Amino acid sequence: MEASRPRLVLVPGGKAPDAPAAPSRARGALRVLPGGPTPEVAEALAEAVEAARQMRLEIERRIARALEAFEDRG
């Protein structure tokens, strides 16, 4: 009996060919996830959601600082 190999899933994505170039990601920022409904996929999704929340908070903070600086000019 042959041992089963993990199935990897390639998620389509990317950007349009005419989109501006984005900085490349660090190798450590990329993950390969085993395919299928496993706890690892759920964990990776939870990590992505938390990272998105943190990015949103940082963007909101930057906008607030920029608005304050703009109001101070006035």
C-alpha cells in the first residue's frame, strides 16, 4: 500500500497584467497550505483575518494622524 501524499491546492489570484508593480513579498511571508478541510487551513485563515484587522487599524491610525496634521495647518 502506498502512503498518501498531501494534496496541495493552488489558489488562483494575482493581478491584472496592466496593474502597477507591487513590491515582492519576503519569503517568510508566503505559506504553502495542504489542501482539504483541515485545521491547518482554518488556522491559516484565522491568521490572515487577524493580519487584515491589524493592517486596518494601522491604516486608520495613519489617516487620523494625517487629518490631525491637516487640521493643525489650518
